[in-house]
Amino acid sequence: MKNEPIRDEFLQKRKVRQKKARKRRLIISFIALIIALVITALTLCLTVFFPIAKINASGSKIYTDEQIIANSGIKLGDNIFTFNSRRAVDLLKAKLPFIEKVEFSRKLPDTLNIKVTDAKAHFCVLQNGEYFNVSKAGWVLEKVAEKQSDIFEIKLNGVKCTVGSKIVFEDKKSEEMLNNIISLLQENNLKINYVDITNKITVKVGVENRFDVNFGTENYLENKVKHLKTMIENMKPEASGSINLSVWNEQNPEGTFVKNHTN
């Protein structure tokens, strides 16, 4: 009989544990049900609900809204949340090269807005007797017969231009040098006419529609550009000719100028 109270206590504790276990199972089942319902709701929203019923386009002065919508690859009925935006951007830039930037916004429940920003020609490249105009972001915009007067030309080997694609530089070193030269000239407010790095030990540029400049190698390039700016600022407005900074160094910070015979 002495074991009876112990047995009763044991049974009572077991019942408490079983009750707690059932409660935990109910809570877990309830949470699992809620998660399942949420997942189902999200799946329906992303597949069945919110089909696109209207597409608007704006922002371009080059292409019509209809052209933008037609070339985006987005169709009525596509889901407003899960349509392939990356593919749409790639299609637009490939088919309508003068589009620089694409932004999407949604007006629930069924309207998709496409806003684009037009690109501008920044420089050109002569390839196989034809000029290719390229945006500042490096996108090849168009092929033309003659160079535009308001953009500069880059001259270097190993460049491939295809309209609707990024300009391709076979030599990354040349690309880095080119970007550095352009950046330095622009930072110093010098108008660029051309940049010629077909020969890396004789880098040449044309600036201000008046000067042909020989930088030599890219050594001390930042200082050479600053020196060039100072030289031009100290010349008469009508001066034009050739400037040689190829031997500029810290021990010999000098440049030479040979004016055109017409001046």
C-alpha cells in the first residue's frame, strides 16, 4: 500500500506531461496551418491574382509610348509582380538603343508603368569606315556615315561596336587608360575633340577645337593634364597649334607649344 501514493503521483505527472505535449502539438499544427495558408495566398497572388490589364509608357522623346510597350516583351495578363523585368530591360535596350534607363512602377491592382530615360551620344568610334555613336554608359546607339560635331572621337585598337550592345574593348588596359584620360580632361573642364591611344607610348588628344596634344606615356598623366590646362589659360583665345607634354616629369615639369602657321 505504501507504493500506491507514489504510483498516483507518477500517473498524475504523466497526465500533465501528456496534456502539455498535446497542447504543443496543437500549437505546432496551428502554426503550420497558418504558414500553409500564407504560402497559398502568396502563391495565388503571384500566379493567379494581379494580372496586368494596362501598360503605360513615358519619358522618351525619341520613341513612342507604343514602341516602348511593344518592344518590352511584357504582355497583358502577365503577373504584375513576377513579370521578367530584367528581360524587359535587355529587350528594350537591344531593340531601342537610345534608351539609357528603364524604371517600373505598379498601380494596383492591374496597371504597370514603364518610365524610360533617353541616352545621348557621348563619343564615337570609327570602325570599318563607319562611325558608331556611343553613350556615356558605353552603349552603342547607332551607326552613322559622318562624325557628329558635338561629340568626340576615340581612336584605339581592339574595339568592337554593335548597335544595341555594350561597346567591347579587347584590351582592358586600353579601356582603363581611355576612361582615365577622359575623366581627367573633363575634371579640368577641357573640351575633348579626340583621344588617340592607338600607341600607348604616344598618347594624343585634341582639345578646345584648337590644340593637338602629345602626352607621351600615361606616366604623370594627372599632372600633365593640369599643366595643359594652365598653358591654355595663359594663351590668347585665338591661339591654336601643337602642345608637347611627352617629356614632362617632376624634375622637368615643362611643355612646349608650336602654334599653327595660320595664327
